[in-house]
Amino acid sequence: MKTNLEALDGNKVKLLIEVDEIDFDRYLDGAFRKIATQVRIPGFRPGKAPRKLIEAQIGTEAARAQAIEDAIPSSLALAVRQHDLDIIATPNVNLTSGQENGVVAFEAICEVRPVVKVAGYKGLRVELPALVASDADIEEVVNHERKRHATLIDVERAVKTDDQVTLDLVGSRDGVPLPGLNVDDWLYEVGRGWVAEDFDKQLTGATAGQKLEFTSIPSGMTESADFVVSIKKVQEQVLPELNNDWVAEHLAEHESIDAWTAAVRTRIEESRLNQVRSTVVEKTTAALANLVEIEAPEAMVSSDLRSRVQNTLKQFEAQGISMDQWLSVTQQTAEQFIAALKEQSTLAVKVDIALRAVALAEDLAASQDDLERQFERIATQVNKKAAAIRKTYDKNDAITDLEAQISKSKAIDWLLHNSIFVDAQGNSMSNETILGDHNHDDHDHADHDHADHDHKH
């Protein structure tokens, strides 16, 4: 087989492929064997008639067409491997010669994954939520605990923030009651920001016995609703005095205000650290993707989007809900739903391109030892031998994909240890604190299928 590669604009290449005559003759033999099972030749069972007899009876046109149909994908796959092409879309194939006789040749326009250089990945600045708990954070927790032990006293004044109001609530749209927005004798703390965007503002200044009617957008929705609120009682919260005796009595594990607030600070900061650690990879790769100057190839975005839609639909099915039900609950159209997923796909594609660029620049290719460790991991997960896993990957031509996933994993680990983490005010944050004993190479390459399906370009 002869091949030639031409570079085209727009991360595309043209493959010119000429099928070897000996190879094509084997495809012809295979085509005649298929045809032999479909025609009746006197004296022969179906599929047993020799090629020459079939040629004499029906000619070679049908067999040649079948042979070309079989030869093109096989020859194209071989040429792609020979030229080490990373194809991201189905090639556009055009037969250039050999349809009726002579040498079979064709050209394939292939869109390939773009290879870029990402300027600025060294010293990448990644903004993360602050870890340190402020005095205001501590005060919020303390006040919340005091409110839990507050005494309620009836008042005859106008409603103000932090009051507890007993009310009847009716929420509707076009005269139809809305689920979750119709309740009697509901005790609500003014200032919580629940129900609707200006619900608290409407309550503030009202008095017991008053009926309020207004239109607002319910929380979590995009369309307005009509509200009727009947205020039945207004109560003021009287908070307990904060002192060591109260802390010791109501928070038995602490003996003083200082001990309690110190524990609160520790708990808040530990929680924040865990949250930061759970999102640091996502935030770091998103910051890296922002450095990619090219547009995400539409073929890659479309492929990722299809996978996201299919996975989402499977999740809905597992939960026993339909797409229409989900759209109704979330107050969005199908177009908005797809647009949100496409935005995620576009980011994912840029992350992929950028991580490959970092891996190439920092020489983070997957080694044989890396592959063997990954085969062992997968084998443990599926209770098979590592050799069987490798054989499956070889069979499905998926080794290259696995190598890419491993090298991208290495790139993530490199970035985590070499990026500059800062909070919203630009204050430096310790990589050691944020990462702890994190080692990305020890994690499973979760975004890679275990080669249980046929690998196709």
C-alpha cells in the first residue's frame, strides 16, 4: 500500500492511498466468498462454488464494488496508524481510481486533533475560595446557634428582619396553584431570602392581620408568580446572652466562648479545605483552558456533547423521570438544556487540548511501566488478569487512547504542583496545604473507558 500525506488548512490533512494489488485481490476473494453464499451455482452448495465459476456467471462488477467497500476502511485505518494521525471526525473519502479496473486509489480528508502550544501555563494562577475563617464567619455560626435557643415573644409592631412571622401563603400562576408555594400557618424568619426574590422586602413593614398581594419570581424559577400572604402573627427573637456559662450549659463539649469559637473556626476551615481539594483539579484545568487561543473544534465538541446527552438521559431513566419532567421542574427549554451542556463540552475540549500541550512540553508521555500499572488497576477493578486487559486494549486499538489519558493525568499532577493558588483578594495560598498527600498519578483515569467497546476513529 502506498500512502501520501498533505497538510490542509483548519487542522485537516489529505491522505492519498493506493491499495496494493495483491492486497486488493484478497479483498476480491473475500467479496466472491460473500457472493457465493447468495447465488445458486448448479452442482455446488451455497458458498462452495469457486471464484472462476461465479465470475463466469455474474461477472466481476458486484464483487469489485464489494471489495472496494471492504478495502477502503481497512486501508484507511492502516494509513492512519502509519502516519500517527489523531482523527477526531469521520473522514470524507473519495474514490479516485479503480472503480471498474486498474489500481484502486482513494483520498481521505481527515480532521485531526489540533496540537497547540499554551503560553503561560508555567506559573498558572488559579483562584480558589479562601481557607481562613473570618470573624464574620465565626459570628454567623455563633448567632445561628443562639437563634436555635432563642425565645419568641409576640409583638404588635411592624415586621423587621429576623422576626418570626406566622403566615398563610398562596402562590399561583394564571390562577393555578404552584407546588410548594401554598401553605397555612407557616413560621418564617424574615431575611432568609426564601420563597421569592423580594419576598422579605414585601413582608418588612407589614403588621399582623394584614394581607399582602404582589407578583414576584419564585426562587429557582424564571417566570413570575402571583402571591397572596396573610400575616397572622409577628414574633421577635430574643437571643440568649452569650457567656461562658451559657456555652457550658448548651454546648457541653466546650467550657468557654473562646474554646467554642476556636472549634468553630477549625471546623469551618477544615470544611473549606475539603471543598477546595474536591474542586482544585476542575478549577486548575479551567484556568488552563482559558489560555487556549484557538476555538474548540466543532467535531470534538459535538462528540463530547453526544456523550453528555446520552449519559444525562441514562441518569434520568435510572431516576424514573423523563426529559420533559426535568425541563418542567428546572424551568428551562430543551434548547437551554443543550446549550448548557454544549458549554461544558466546549470547556472539556479545550482542557483536553491544553493538557496534551502541557504533557508534550514537559515530556510527560506514558511509559510502559505506566501502562502496566494501569492495566493492573483495571484488572483489579473488573477481577481479571492484567494480560487479558492489555489484550483487550490491543484488540480494540485503544492503547493510544490510554497513553493519552495517562499523559494528561501526569499533566494535571504537574500543574497542581506548579501552579500559583490565590484567593479572591490575590493572597497566596499554600500548594502543600491544598494538595496534602494528593498524587494524581495514583488515581484511576476515570474518564477513560476500559476498552470494552470497539475503538473507532
